[in-house]
Amino acid sequence: MKQKRTFVMTILSILLALSACGGTGGSGAPPQTAPLLEPVSTYGDVYYDLDGVENGVILCFHGTGGNAAGWTSGDKLSFLTNLQQGGYAFVCPTSLDQLSKQWSNDNNVANVDVVNVDAVLTHLNVPSDTPLYLVGHSNGGQFTSRYGIYSSRETAVKAVQISNAFGVTAILNAAAYKLPTLFTYADCDQISDAADVRNSISCLNGKTPPVP
């Protein structure tokens, strides 16, 4: 148990170090891409690299107005490159609603994006017991909470990193939500109030046992 907890906290530390906003850009070769998964109308664009899948898969969720391709430039490319070099696999899906370019906010197992991401992992032949680590920016950060509790692979989710978002309060408050969760935020963020983030952290810390 101690070894597992140490592993999870190490992953969270890596995510914190690599996913901070305002990076200086990436280096190295672009990640492998699969922009034409079939049928495209079902899955949307997906970027991925499954080398190191046995170590776990980092699921990366874009923010409002974005898509999977947003992870292939700038600080997000640097993040993926570091994952590759660290021996981890990643999958960056795209929300199905490409009109608003946001992830579904339905709080149930029928959430279309949750179902779709599960289908993407199945399509890519990712074993159902593969450890999953969730990373989300802004609207994608909100979606991590939904995926973490409503996915058919729920038991495989090991940790969550949320940037520039405070999570879904109703889900974070749920007794079933016990995922180690790391928030990266700034007091000067004009979209996600830092006080709301702190409330989410307090909610998780106040659980029995506390959620780190």
C-alpha cells in the first residue's frame, strides 16, 4: 500500500511540474498522431502515443474552444514530450461537441464524452486494468471529475490533475470520489476563482479518510 501511494504521489508531482501554464514551449519530436480514427463522427480527433502503456496512460483533456491538436504545440507539447521520455503513454481525445468545443457536463454514466473516451481506449486496445491518470485544463479540468467517477474504467483511475479549474463540486462532495487530486491554479486567474479552488481542496481534505 505504501509503495502504491508513493507511486501515485510521484505521478502527481510529475503532472504538477509539467502542466503549469505559461511554459516556454516544447522541444523534441512531435507525438504520434491518429487524427482519423474510424468512425471519426464517433470518436473525434485523437492524438496518442502508447509506448509505455504498461506503466499507465495519461488522459489529457483540452479546455473550452480547444481540441486534441492543442496538445501538440507549446507547453502542452513539452508536457507530452516529457511523458514520452519518462516512459508513459498518453491519449488526448477531443470533446464530441465541436460547436461549443466543451466536454459534456452531464453528471451520470451516460455522459457522451465519458462513454466516447472509454470507447477510444477500447479502440486503441488499452487493457481495461491499465492505470489511468487524468489531466485537464479549464473545462477539461472540470471533465476530469466526471470521467473519474463515471467511466466504466473507474477502478483503473489512480490520480487526477486539474489546472485552471476547481472541479465539479457535486462530484467532489460525493462519498464515492476518493481520487488523489492535485489542483494547479493562480490567485490572479480571472476565470476560475482561487477561493473556489481552495474550497474544493478543503472538501477533499475534510473527507474521512482525507483525499490527498
